[in-house]
Amino acid sequence: MLRVEAQESENDLVVKLEGRFSGDDATRVRILVTSRKLEKGLVVDLTVVTFFDSVGEATLSFFSRLGANFVAEDAYMLDVCEHLHLPLARKPNRKS
């Protein structure tokens, strides 16, 4: 099961994915993203994704070719980003 949240900020379209990013769900997310005008940057948040298949990986690579940056925190997601050569988004500096 996949949950998708798309939110526009001042500078970016942020797509947060939760769960299994695979098959038809990954295809639907690709259609969702490409149906929008991407005049802003694209950030794909992978922090709570638990699984990818080849369709999910192909979709992430496609987003990367569109200029997306990716948010990943745990070892699995960081490994996926490294394996697919996905650029990581810079984390904003947090004030204490």
C-alpha cells in the first residue's frame, strides 16, 4: 500500500511517499507528477518508503532526469539513492 502527499511550497513541489513504491502505484505517481507544470523544483521525500520494485526504481530515475532532489534518512533509502545516482536534497538549517 502506498500513501502519497503532494504539497506545493514557495519553491518546490514536494511529493512525500509512504509505504511500498511499486507497480501500478509508482506509475500513478509518475502520472500525477507529470500532469503538473513543474515550473518549480521537485522534491521527493522517501523517508518512510519501505520497498521498491523495478517500476518504482525506474520512476525515481525518471524523476531524477526531471531535476528532482530526494530526501532520505535511513540506510536503506540512502543506499537506494546511491545505487540509482539520485541527488539528495539539502536539509534546511534548523534553528534551536
